[in-house]
Amino acid sequence: MEKRVVFRHRSLPWLLLAPQLAITLVFFFWPAGQALWQSFRLEDPFGLSSQFTGLDNFAELFASADYLSSFRTTLWFSALVAFGGLAISLLLAVMADRVVRGAGIYKTLLIWPYAVAAAVAGVLWLFLFSPSVGILAVFLTQLGFDWNPRLDGADAMALVVFAAIWKQVSYNFLFFLAGLQSIPRSLIEAAAIDGAGPVRRFCTMVFPLLSPTTFFLLVINFIYAFFDTFAVIDVVTQGGPGRATDILVYKVYNAGFKGLDLGASAAQSVILMLIVIGLTALQFRYVDRKVNY
């Protein structure tokens, strides 16, 4: 029989929810509403004057070839970070789940990168792949690769993708490892007794049972690539070379803080917010119905 908590006073549940509601209103709804309001206006950088322009800011964005190119760059970057990060994290989780001796040490070492700030992760990878002093860059040069992320857009994209994946891989690893440990061992043992090899067991049993975790992490990683990689881009490439790594969230910063175009910056923020809302709605409405539990 299901137990339910009964509150004697009607105001008590609202009092318990008040801190969270206040944080949500102050740090999400109020900034989101302010960004939406500014996206319809042309404002002076110092806040001295403001003029309503309707959808002009959005029309200018989608008429700009530079912005559309940044949109494609963001989609390509997000796909690489999301799918690459999930693949590496799943591989590490499967390997760590099978380790018997020293398993705690391996798992702890794999979790550590998540504690590193995004800017620090960017600086670390920038030093490793610096064309002049980076150890890995020198090694690539000795192998015959002409590596220079300062001049080559593909090299710069690869560098920020590596840094972003490394920063997020620990987060994905924790969820995948928890999902693997929740799978009943009896199912795996029964499949092994029936003659299924490790690869077949993973493809037909383990991975389908991990589908809820996988789809959840897929949405989270896309959101991470859209928003939380700003520090990596800013530290490593500043959107260059030739705007090869100029993703949408970095364009918001350039338009608002460098170009002092508050209306265009707010419009870009609204577009990013709508993308995230769409991804979240997709997860809750469609994805959760297609997974195997």
C-alpha cells in the first residue's frame, strides 16, 4: 500500500518549496524574460535609450551568412562532443566495470577531470598541443602531421573538441557505470551460458538496457556543448582561426560584450534558449517512450 505524506497546514508545502522557487525565479525566469524583452529592442550600450524594433534583430541574424555559418559550426561541434564523449565514456565504464583488482583507484582517477574548471581544462590542452612547446604537438610533428591550431581551422576544431570531451567524460562515466552496475548479473551469466560472446552480450543485452541513460546523457551533452564550452573556446581559440570555432554561445559574448549590440546578443540568447527547450521537450515527450527498460 502506497504511503503518502499529509501536511496539516496548506502553507507548509509552499514554504518548503519557496527557496527553490525563489532561486528559479531570480536566476532563470527573470534573466530569460529580460533577454526576451531586449531581443525586441535596439538599446544604447550604456542603457540611456531604447527603441522597440520588433523582430528586426532576429531577421538580421538569419540574414547574416556569418551567423548561419556559426550555426553549422555549432551543430558540427556539438555532434562531435556529444557522440564522441558518450562513446569514450561508455568504453571506459565497461572497462572499469570489469576491473577486479584496483577498481576503486581506476574509477577515482576517471572521475577527477570533472572537478577541473572548463578554463583550466582549455589551458591544459592548449599547452599540450601548442605548436612550439606542446609535447603532443611535437610528437605529431615528428609523425609527419603539420599540426598548427593557430592557423588551421580543422586543427583548432579538433583541439577544442578534445578539450570539451575530456572535461565532460567523467560526468558521462559516472552515469554509465551506475547503469552497468544496476544490470542484474544473472542476465549476463545466463547469456554467457547460452553461448553469447562478450560483444554479442553487450550489443543485445547491455546496451539496450542502458538506453535510458544513453538518451538522457545525449541531451545533456548537447546542452553542454551548446552552453558550457564557452570557457574552452575563449581560452583556446577565441573563435578562430578564421571563425572556424566561433560557436553560437561565443557569438553571444562577442555581440554583447565586444560589439556592445545588446539587442542582437539578446536575440541570440533567445535562440539558444529555444533550442535547449526543444531538446528537453524532445527527451521527455518522445525519447523516453522509445527506450528499453
